[in-house]
Amino acid sequence: MNEPSKPIDLGQSGLVDALGSRQAEGIVVQGILAGESAAEPREFNPDIVKRSVVVAGHKTSVSLEDAFWHALKDIARERSVSLRGLVAEIDASRRGGNLSSAVRLFVLDHYRRRCSESR
């Protein structure tokens, strides 16, 4: 039986070694955009966790890493919408694929657009 992974400390030291440069860069950008400083590291569990949500009156689940789940909650808070409402919006606009993948792509697109707007 596999043991769950330990949370990753997102402090400056060891982040690239732990995740690889592409993943580390995305998480650091997310932290910067969320107003976090390097002095305030955030820990995320690298494991994929299945979470239940209700979409269009039906209970379903999304399997996401903590970083994506927290980013999704941050986006919902920014937009002043419920998490359920945001997931329903993502579900209604996806073109195939599963809901978990659609959520990840939505979060990625959100932060990419935000980065390009700040340039």
C-alpha cells in the first residue's frame, strides 16, 4: 500500500528540486499573484484528492491536487461567486474531457491571462 506523500514546503529552497522547474514556476507565479511573499510559504499536498461537488443538482467529484483546489477557491472568491457556481460554469463550458481536467485548464488559463495582463 502506498503511503501518502508529505506536503511540499513552497519556500524558496528546494522547490525546483522537489517539483521540477516548470511546476515550480507555476506555483511560484500563483503565490505571487495571490499576494504571498517568499517569507510566507504555503504548503500543498502533492497527492491528487477526490472532492465531492454538486453541479446542476447532481453530486459529482473532481480529483485535483491541493494547489489547483486552492487556486480554484481563490478565483471563486475573486469573482464573488460560490465554488459550486464556478465549477458549474466550468462544467457548462467544457468541450469534452473530464471535469477535473477542465478545472485544471480553467485555473491555468486564468493565471496565464492574468500574467499577460500584468506585462
